[in-house]
Amino acid sequence: MGGNSGADTDGYGYLTLQRALAIARNSEGGVDPIISNYLERALREVWARLHAQPNTYILTKEEFSLFNYFRARFQSSDITQRAVQRFWENYEGDPQDVEMSD
């Protein structure tokens, strides 16, 4: 996933993970199914990578933002908690640059 990959999506043009997250966060009354499906597909891909390397995979900034958006689903997941911890242990940017959900 990451910020450089995306898909040409009806009604939204070229959609990246960051753009889809921004649209979802700013949606009032519900997230468009096109955006929701895009984010769910991205989440499944990242989740598969985490399961393949549960103790070593380091989330990208975009993947972290995706998990943060869906954080309620993963509150009891040890795999996710360790992945978030690894993200912060390895993140070298400004924490203010990381997209957090409201």
C-alpha cells in the first residue's frame, strides 16, 4: 500500500490511501461505499503482511494511519499493538506528520 500506490476509482479519480483516509475522515453521515471498499481492501492487504511477519513487520506511515482509522477493531489484538509499538520505535519523522483519527 503506501502513499504511492492507488487506484483509478469512479467518482474520485486516482485514489491513494492517504486521500481515501482523508475523504473518509471528512465524510458526514457515512462513508461512500467506494471509499469504504478501498480502505477495507487496503486493510486486508496490510493485515496479511502483519500476519506473515507478526514480530518484525514495520508499518509505513500510511499503514499506521489506516490502522489508526480502524483502531476500534484492533484494540484487543496483540499483533496490532506490537506493530504500533514497532512503528513508533522506528518512526523518524515528526509525530505531528502522522495522521491520527479523531
